[in-house]
Amino acid sequence: MTVARRVHFRPDITPWYHCVTRCVRRSFLCGFDNLTGKNLNHRRGWIERRVLLLAEVFCIDVAAYAVMSNHYHLVVKIDTARAESLTADDIIHRWLKLYKSPLVVKRYLAHHILSAKEQKQLDEIVALWRDNLTNISKFMGNLNEHIARRANKEDECKGRFWESRFNLQAVLDLPALLRTLCYVDLNPVRAKMAKNPESSGHTSIKHRLNRKSKINSLLPFAKSTSQYRNEVSPFSAAAYIPITLDEYLELLDWTGRQLTKGKRGAISENELPIMRRIGFTPEQWIRTQKSRKAWMYKALGKIASSRAFATAIGQQWVWRDKDMSH
């Protein structure tokens, strides 16, 4: 049964979410279309550029993304504190980068004196826009509608481009976050579209490592281990990913080698420091990356985190991921 988005969207429990959108019928509408013989890879660039633009407008940080031939992944973090700190002018200028301005907002920006009724209307609009800036559905709706319209115009056709709803998965703790980041950044490697993460196209890891990129709209990694170790709750409160980039690259490269070379049981004796910190053995970590079923559920985390989340949304049962239950 379809569950209302608001039920499992719980920023009071976790600000982190994994979103997936697939092309209608999972057709390769952003890659090589066997039906028409057209190469539509340029649309992956459309999606990537739109994601980075929306990250600058919304108070939703993008931690990772991977644009594939028939779907894309996003890992995002809701920043409600930033949205609440913005002034009315900040809210208006952000929103108008994407949408047209109502008359009362135009009058306000032109420094006209507003009546009491107009001022009330303006306040209501600003409050709604402030809320929308942390709304994942608004973020995804803008992204998907923009791409669908552009693609349909190019194809000179009408109809659905994306499946009706995007999949939303809550990420409940640090191990789940690292697992999801690796899963997303390694998508092209697993699909044999790239030999390694740094050579993959239209991914967050490629964007982060591209020194020619002047603008980086992605959520940064911690500057040092001491930065996130000294935080009381870096997973939910910090304005960064609670791991350094060097540590993440080491983890990503190590994980990718196991996947691409099939060394599920051949793990080096020299464990990565990050493995010890998050309480995983190499074998357990690789199993989490192998599990395809895990990415179909509404939340991802250790069994204790999953149980707490299920209780919060009124769900009677919890799917147990044996590799995350220790």
C-alpha cells in the first residue's frame, strides 16, 4: 500500500534522505535508447546542473548524487536551522531564482507601501516559501518537472518522463550514511560505466575531485577528525558530512575494489580506521553494499535506529538488515 510521503519524512528524527527517481518503464531516456538508436547521454548533464542549482536555492544540502542512463540517486540533508535564519528578503530572492513573482511580491521589491491586507498576504507567502525551501518534494518536483519538460520538448512529444513518485529512504545513523554515500558514488562502477569513481561521469565524487570546477554546491566533508569528534551530535546537527574527504576516499576506493574485483571474502588484514570507528568488519561492510533489497525500504540504519523510526511513524514491523543489526 502506498504510504503518504509525510509519514516517513521525519526531519525531527533524521535530516538525511536517499532519493531515487527512475525514467518511465525504466527506459534509457538519459542514455543510449535502443528503441530509437539515439544517444541521450547529454540529459545526464541537464540533471546534474539542475541538482547543483537547486542546492544553492533550497535549504537542502546535496551530499551525493549519481545520474545514470535510466535513473538517478541523491543523498540530501535538510537544513531547517538555515531556513529559519533567513530574512524575508533572503527567502524571496532565493525563491524567485526558480519561480515567477506574485504581484504583491513585485510591489514589495519595488518599495511600494503595502496595505495591511497586502502585508499579511506577503507574510503568508514568505512563510510558505520558507517551509518549501526545506521540502524534499518541492525540490524533487522542480527537478523532475524541469527535466521532463525539456526532454519532451526535445523529443517533440507529451506524456510522462519519470515514474509517478520518487523513492524516499530515511538514513538514520552514520554507518547508514556512509553506506549510502558509497552506494551512490559507486553506481557507475557497479554498472560497468566507469573503471573507477574518479573517472565516472555525472557523479558527486567526480564533481568533488574536479579541480577545474569553480563552484562546489555540495555539502562539504569535515575538515579534520577532531572537528566531528568534538561535536555532540555531528550526524544530525553539523553542516558537513561527519568524515574527512581523505577518509571517505579511502573507504570509497577500498569498497569499490571489492565490488569490481569480486573480492568479497579476500579482505586485507589492515583494516581502515573508519571501519573500526563505525563498528564494521570488512566482510560486513561488503555485504551491506551487495544487498540490493536494502535500497527498496523506507529507512536505512542499524536495528535500534530502525525500530525507533518505525515507532515514530506508527509502523508495526521492521525489516531487519542482518548486516546493520550489530
